[in-house]
Amino acid sequence: MLTEKLPRVPLAHLPTPLEPLPRLSEKLGVELWIKRDDQTGLAGGGNKTRKLEFLIAAAKAAHADTVITGGAPQSNHCRQTAAAAAKSGLRAVLVLAGEPEPASGNILLDTLLGAELVWAGNRPRDAVMAETVAAQKAAGHTPYLIPYGGSNFIGASAYVAAVEELAQQTATRNLPPFDRILFASSSGGTHAGLALGVAALNLPTQVLGISVDKPEVELTDEIVGTLATETARQLGLPHRFSGENIFADDGYMGLGYGVMGNTEREAITLFARTEGILLDPVYTGRAAAGLLDLIRRGKIAAGERILFWHTGGFPALFAPKYAAKLAAENRQ
Ligand SMILES: Cc1ncc(COP(=O)(O)O)c(C=O)c1O
């Protein structure tokens, strides 16, 4: 195991299923597979549960009694952190952007899971996170700060381990390697871990992040390149990364973060009706919209073996702003 030096607590149902998508493959003219990290099992699952196995272990090693993290109001990362904290006997304090919103979708689950919510209003989230850490200390707690998206080398290491899990699954089933792994990339931890894992195992697979909210060069050079290099250093691996060997496509950001457009709606509906798979309106819906477009434009060639890495997020479907649009669009 490349990550064996790092402490880890079991939180996720692993390995997540690796499944072919025969009906979608036939429709799209590629050989499409899916890695079901929407099925990591913790309170709705998702990619952050893998990261939290390492991050909660780090919080415990630091003798914390409270974890603090932040995100958008419908953050899947915050919901999974709340669940991981509950399961580990820790308190969770979540700093959410903007003004208080009704308890729907992930926010409802955050409150059910017992997290304390701090609404940041229009103040910079880093300042509010720092203030929240200070307030928790002043109240006698020992907080551990989990970065936005769980994206530091500790969180990214989980996706190095995930590539090892994938390699084992393909070896056991005698499957040839994938030409590409395609997934939603935002704070970069998933992307960095996948890129490093694929490089460390020497797989002939392109790791292609569909950018949810950042211009390509910022995502590849600054965020993912830096984080993948740091993760390699921390794990004692020789690999170094930059925009040269980190791949992303920023052509699908639409009207911005969290704005579900026609392309995401089309992808969500297609996956649901063809394979019974629920995508989410913010991340995986956008990544799948990218996948569909890249295939239609021939940027992904006919017959390619593609692994769509599902990173979760379905609770956001139930937030009124998304549910209302999806219901209106899909009325029969
Ligand atoms: C469902 C889903 N997919 C993808 C991502 C992006 O992962 P990362 O932040 O590691 O880039 C997130 C992050 O919040 C997410 O919730």
C-alpha cells in the first residue's frame, strides 16, 4: 500500500463497485464503466468519505474533540464530515457560505447528523473558518481544521489508495486498463490523488478532471499540480506534477458553480433513465455533461474504454432550487 504510513480509520464501504454501463455504452459508442464512489456508504456516500478515513485519523492523532470544515450550503463534503464526526465520536462545526438557508438536501442531513452550522454571510470563508477555530478553542474544545473539500495531502492520499483499489479490481477480473478516467474536479484532492496513483502504478490511463468551477490552468498548474507533488513528497514517491502532466477540461463550467443548466439536466436524466444511476446537479452532472460532449465532438474516440468515477452528491437533488428545475423539465 502506497499510503500505509498514514493513520486511517475505517468509514467507507470499500472496495466500491466497479461496473460496466452496457446500455449507456451502446448509446454513446464507447466502452463505459463506472466506479461507484457514490456508494461509499456513509450517510449518502461520496468521494469525501475516502478522504475522511485519513483526515479523521489525523484529527484523532491530534487529540481533537471537534472537526471544523467549510463549504457551499449544499456541500457534500460538509455532510460527509458531519457523518464521519458522528461515527467517530467527534463534534462537527460546518462553516457554510452565504445567508442561512432552509434545511433541505445536504443541509437537512448536516443538522440530522448533529453538526453545528455557522453561516458566513458574505464574509471571506477563510476568515470565518479562522474565527470559528478561535471560538471553539475559547469554548474549551480542541478543534481540528479540515480544509475546504478535504483537499490537502492527507485527503488526496485517499485517492492514491483508491487507484490501488481499482488496479486490484481490474487485475482480479482480468480487465485491460482504461484509456481514461473522467470525473468532477473542484478543490483538487480527488484529482491529485488519482493522478499520483495512476503515475505511481504506471497505468497507461489519462486522468481527466472536468473542472466544476476553475479555469484549466489554475486547476492543473496551481492547485492539482502543487497538491499532487506535495502528496508524492509526503508519501515518499518520486513523482512531480505540473500543467504538463495534469489534465483538465474547463469547457463545462456553464453559468458558474452550483448553477445547473440544460447540459447537466440532460446528463442527469440520461444516466437515471438508461442505467438507474443518480448523478448530482453540481459535480457529477457537470462531469457527465462533459463526457457526453467530448464523445459527441469526437474528442473521446469511438470505442475508448472510459471509467466514469462517480463521486456522489445525490442529496443535493433534493434542494428546492435543483428539485424544482428537474421536476419541471421531466414532467411527463
Ligand atoms: C459530488 C462531488 N464530486 C466531486 C467533488 C470534487 O472533489 P474535489 O473537491 O476533491 O475536487 C466534490 C467536492 O465537493 C463533490 O461533492
